[in-house]
Amino acid sequence: MRKMINIVAIASFAFSAIGASEVTGNVKFIGKGPKAKPIRMDADPVCAASHQVAAKSESFIMDKDGNLANVLVYFKGVKYSGNVPSTPAVLDQAGCVYTPRVIGVQAGQTVKILNNDATMHNIHGLPKVNREFNKGMPKSLKEISTVFEKPEDVFVIKCDVHPWMKNYTQVFDHPYFAVTGSDGRFSIPNVPDGTYEIVAWQEKFKNKVLTQSITVKDGAASVNFEFTRPKKK
Ligand SMILES: [Cu+2]
């Protein structure tokens, strides 16, 4: 295993030497965050029975060190002329929760929507620029797919059967975006040298995105974000 890690490290070093960098970083919340509340799924016994311990709201996931998960980090106003990825983005419905909670996709990229539950979902996307979609997925329908053709700022995808189910999706015209993991970290690979505006979005801070400028040159670049509780007036 150790050997493999070394090889990967060498490979990424070689790659950075030719002028494409990886932008990494961390997103934190400074202060005491709200407690994640358990979701009441009693309205659908199949959903409730799929959790031994009640699932918790994922609108604000912070670890004990303040690292924030599910933050969408992306470059803004960047020009890109490469291909749309042939691998689809995947949005799963499992345990009557959308996984991932937050996704970025590229315009024109296929989005695979799975139903891993033995119950009916009705997936309802509420984009404004792209076409709204609304599709019943009975338990027998395990997979559908959709495509967002145009770039669009973040919008909600919800389930019309289970009101607690919520996903946030943003559609990009470039591949420079990532979502933070449970350790608050993100990684945006293959970034050409240049200066970029980089944005961090978290659903609780809808209208208060954080923006920074980052210059990428010859190797890895790093940028951190800190959300704070809005000041009371
Ligand atoms: Cu549902």
C-alpha cells in the first residue's frame, strides 16, 4: 500500500511540473454551529425502517474542529474549452436521503439518478435556466438520467413524496469545482496556471458566498475559507 502512495505522489509531482496544478484547501466554520436534528421519516415506514438510528439533517455538517462538509467550492468566470466528461454524475436516493447532498456537474454531462429504496420517490428539479423536471420513481424504477444543458447557479432538487429530501446542484461550463468532504477539505485538479476568482458556497449562507482570488503557478496552490455566524444587527 505504501508503495502505491509513493507512486501516486511521484505521478502528481511530474504532472505539476508541466504547468497544471491542483488547488486544495479547507473550509471551516468559526463559532458554535447548530446541532443537526434527526429527520422524522415516520410518514413513510419504508424510509423510517431503513435507518437503525434516525438520519440527521445534512444542512450543516461540521466536525469538532469546525471543518465544514458539503461546501461547494468553484472558480467563477473562467474560460474553458475542453470536453464535457463522459462519466456521469450520480445522485442517489438511498435511505430516503439524497447522496450527495450537494453536487456540481458540467453542462451537457449526464446525471444518473438512482433509486436504491423500496419505496416511491418523485424527483423534482427546480432549475430556472435549465428545464424543470419532475419524475416519479416507483421502487421498480432503479435508474433514470437527465442532462442540464446550460450553466446555472445552484438550485434545489427535492422529492415531492418526502418533504425532508433536498439536494443542491450547480451546473458549470468548466470542470473547476469540488465539494468539501467531512474533513472540510476539497481538491480541484488539473488547473492551468493563472489567477482565478474562487468561491465557497454553503446552503446556510446562501447570500453570503465567500470569494477570494488565487494565483496558480507551477504546482500546488492552496486556499482556505472561513464562514462565520452573521452578526446580529
Ligand atoms: Cu422521496
